Amino acid sequence: MNKKRVNFKQPEDHIIKFSPYWLLGFVEAVLRGEGSFSISKNKTFRLEFGISQTLSEKEVMVKIKQNLSTLPGSYQLTSTDKL
């Protein structure tokens, strides 16, 4: 892929066009090494989905969190920002 690419900064006018299909593609790519799904069955049944990216992709992660927070249902979104 882009192994010889050194500039990872998006142009100032770049807009992230978020859609369910975009997220599906992102998740499929991320799960090859940077994400996970898990199920916990202690006293309650708990599903977890986690993704991580480098700091250069923080804008993408913020956009994903914003869009996931608009979904109906009862859930909690958390983040661990290493700044």
C-alpha cells in the first residue's frame, strides 16, 4: 500500500464523507490489525467494539464517534485519547 508515502496530512479543505458503507469498509480494513469485537457475559450481557488509529487519524476517529453517537439505542461511547 502506501509504504513509501511520507506526508499523511489531508488537505485543509478535505471533508470526511461518512456513510454506513464507508464505516463498514473502514471497520473491515481496521479489523485486520487495529480493531476488535468482544462479548462479555458476566452478570450482564455486554458487546464491545473497539478501533484504534495513530494520532494522524484523530479527525477520522472524532467523525466516527460523532456519527455513532447519533444512532438510536442505549449504549456508551468511550475514548482513550493519549494526548
